[in-house]
Amino acid sequence: MLYGIAGASFFYQAGNVPYEAQEVRAYGLLLHDLVSRLKQADEQSDKDTVGILQEIVQQCIGNKAVTIQRPTFSMLHERLT
């Protein structure tokens, strides 16, 4: 899969739901690709981490038609920290 950085310098105001939802989906696709390349998780903590990342992927890309249901980057940040 190829990834571009065409929008890397683009700023948008917080609360711009349609644009942020599109970017969250792109992040989910990237995260999906990265998670799929992880080696088999041996330790329980690794399995838990992979499980959380897979849940986040599903939240980001699961329902293409309903962008309003995607998490915001703020929500993802809270979940990952």
C-alpha cells in the first residue's frame, strides 16, 4: 500500500467533522497496515495492546458511510495514552 503526504501541511479548525473524519479514516488505514505487520504477540500485554489497536482500527474504518460515528483525534489520543 502506498501512502502520500499531500495533506501533511494542511491545517483545519477543530470541529470540522467531515474533514477530520476523513483524516481519521486515513489514520485507521495506516494503523491497520501497521498492525497487520506485527509479529505474533507472545506475552499477554502484547496481545492486549494488539487487541486495543485492532479495536481502534475498526472504529476508524469500520463504517465508511457514517463519518459522524468515527472518533476524533482527541478521542484517539485519550485512548492511546
